[in-house]
Amino acid sequence: MPMDSGEEYIDFLHIIGEFGSYQKLLTLCMLPAAFLLAFSYMGQMFMILLPRHYWCRIRELETRSKEEQLALAIPKLKDGEFDKCHMYQVETNWADINVSVADESWPKVPCNDGWIYDNKSLPYSTISTENDWVCPHHAFPTITFVVFFMGSIIGCLVLGYITDHLGRVPSFFLANLCVLVGGNWTSMCDGFYCFIWARFVVGFGMNDGFVSIYILTLENVGNKYRTLVGNLALALAFTLGGALLPWIALWCGNWKFFNQVITLPFTILILFCLFIPESPTWLLSMGKIDKGIEVLKQAAKMNKKSVSDDVWSNISQRYTSIYDDQKSQKTYSWLDLFKKSRRIRVMMIIMVYWFISAVTYEVHIRAIFHLEADQFLIFSLSTLTELPAGIVPLVLLDRIGRKPMTISVMFLCAVCSLLAVFAPGVFYEAIAGICGRFFISISTNVGDQWAAEILPTVVRGEGMAVVHVMGCVGCLVSPLVIYTENWYRNLPMMIVTLASAIGGFIILFLPETMDVTMPSTLEEADQRWTLRCRSSKGDGKER
């Protein structure tokens, strides 16, 4: 293939090896990061869970069975369910009441002595049950998630900046340190305000605890291995971590012990920073030529590649020349992604798509806890769909492309969500919901890789941070979407049906990145960022 003078030294992976021991080491480091991402991302759900059934505590009746307490002291609602927030008031002591069934004419008052929680559906204590985050405080569990994802939004921006300006490894270290500190702080909390600030710190580091090592690995493997590397960790490790979570919670039997069990392993990721080398791609793009060459030499040695001093000298000279040519424009930030109309259009499509994916994904996760079924079993089964959702891209992504696959799974997710609306029973509704999560999981897996491939190296960290911020905003919105079931039970699934269809349509206009190298500069990205439904053969040729 004819190349310009020195062009062969820009793509150094064919010199040091595209997927040797060096890249395999990075991939192995991604596995525990993806496994623990499931803990930091979904662990809070099992700390704030509430059982489906609870009722006012009436101490004089606690010696009686659950059925007797409900029949005598708890009013019934129009739908036949027992009221969770009110009780009957009697003029005498409850112990002196001779009837076994309540008189509906008795006055009703709010619960005034706490609540009793049905431990059949939730056999361990959570911070919600310990602090009675129900009825007048029913919004507290939702607020904890809002604060958690607010921390994620700020963390994405701050750590994304660090990723691009200080390096991938410092960002990885700081992110996991935040999760470790916030997680340990969580176990010391007994009240609402302490808990939300601790979860804010965990949320601050949650995304970049994985994304930074994901970026580092993806930008230093050969083109044909990106799909394998980009999906393997999520398919295997994230799935296993998520599927184990409910059973870890049940085994621990207490939310504080559970939190410690899922927090302390983050120490391992912090220790990884002692031996993970900084990304040579980032070092070279930032003008740290000597350090970049040093890492490349270590990588070549690990990959058992013999490289002459002349080649190292040529790589050094080529990247020094590129850096010198662009030195006057070298201070990049995420704002540069919005300085040209084409960049704005591409970024807006990516951001809206990520927002839609996050809302849909979160709604499918949370809707499970509203089904009249074993929520721990259903959660595990739905999480196991992450495994085939990671394997499917491995098989098809480099054969049919990012765009056709993502469009297909978004529309299939819309179909499954619509089927859940019209499902004749809980079983069929659960099946449709699980299938919907399967398809949206494929979309998020492909979307992560696709966004990293579209964004140039110089702003990849901050660009991914901006994209993930929109994902966090989607996560913030998802509890509100779930809340709409109070107006109409199937409204949440109707909303994500429409959202998925819109998401499948707008990504028609994103650039295809199959079989092309990842852009290093914004100028290089500008040449590839077309807004056509179909990419021409000249867009982003493989080098």
C-alpha cells in the first residue's frame, strides 16, 4: 500500500504487535474493572430496596399473625391492596378490640409508630427499612439515585479532563480511589444526608473506574481486535458481577456488610496502577515522545518483537514533527468538539443516542423490581442477558458494521418494549422485558466502542466523558420515567418504546468506523465525520 513519507511510523501497532502479551495484559486488567463496575453501578439498588408489602406498626397487635394485623387495623384501597401509609384509629386499646375484621367506618390516620416490613420478599435489612424511607419519605430512595448520578456527571467531566491532560492511569487511580473511599464512608452512615453524600463520592468515580482503562486498552490494540477487546470484558466480567449481586446481598443479610463486600475489592484496581503502563498513544499525541517510545519498547519486548534503533528513531521523529506542527493548537478540550457545525451535529447525535440508551437501559433494569415475581431471580436472569449481548457484537460487529447492528437492536428493543405493554400476564411481561434489556445491552456495548472509535485521541477522554454525562442524565431521568406508572401502569414501557425508535433513527447519520484506524487529531476526525446514511468507500480508509 503506498504511503506518504513517514506515514508507516504513525500506526506503530504493526511494528510492536497488534495483540501480543502487552495488549493481553491490558485486556486482563479490564476484566476485574468491568466486574467491579457492576458492583459500583448496581450495588446501591440492593441497599435501598423496599419489600413489596409493608404496613403500619401497631405494637399491641404484634403478637398476632400478619393476616390478623392487616384484617383488623389496615384499610384496604380501591384496588384491593392494603394501605401502606394509613391505619385505623380506635377509641380503646387495640388489645381490647373483640372483632377480627375492621369496620370501614373507623377513622383513618397516618402511621405513627413506624412500619412492619414483610421479610418474605426481602429477607434482609436495608437502609430504607432501617430508616423507614416510605410514605412521607418515599422519595428518599429515588433522591439517593439522583445524587449518585449527579456525582457521576461531575466525575465524568473532572476525570475526563484528567484522562486527556494527565493521563489514563491517573484517572483510573483517582476514580477507583473515590469508589473505595465513598464505599467505606457509606458503611458508616445511618441517616439520609450522610448516605447521599457518600454515594455522591462513589458516583463520582464510578464511570471512569472502567472507562479510563477501556480507553487505554482500546486505543492500543489493532483494528481487527478492537471489537473483541471492547466487548469481552463487558460480556464476561460485567455480566458475572451483575448476576452475582442479588445473591451476595442475600448471603450478607445486611446492607452494611453487603456494601463492604462489594467495596473492598476496589483496592485491587488501585494496586493495578503500580504496574499498568500509560497509554503510548496518549503520550505521543501529547508530545511526551521519550516516555511514549519507552512504553512502546516495553510493549515490543513483551510482544517479543525485535525493533531496530532506526525504527524507534523514525517513530520519534515522525511524532515530534506532528506535535511541532500542531503545537500552536495543542491545548484541546471537549469544547473543541463543538467549534464546527459538523462536529456539533455529530456530537449532538452521539449525545442524544447515549441519553436514550441510558434511559431505556435503566428503565428495563428498574422495571424488574416492580413485577410481582422473585425480584432477585429475575434480576439475575435479566443480567445474564449481558453475556450474549456481549458475544453478539464479537460475532457480527466487524462483519456488518456498527451502524446496521445498532439500528437493528434499537428497533428490536422498541418492539420488545411494546410487547411488554400488551403482555397478557406477569410471565410474558417479564420475558418481553428481559428481551428488551438484551437488545438495549447490545446497543450500549456497541455504543461505547463506536463512540471511542469516532472521537480523536487528543480529546477522547473528555469526549467520552461528555457522552457519558448524557448517559448519567438519562439515568437521572429514568426514575421519573418509572414514576409515570402511577398515572398509567404501562406508560414507562410506552415511553422507552418511542425513545428506542427515535434512537434507532438518528444514528443513521453517524460515521461508520468498521475497519478504520481511530483518528488522532480533530482535523483527521473532521475528514471522516460525514453525515450520510451510507458511508462512501473513501471515508476513513484503513491505514
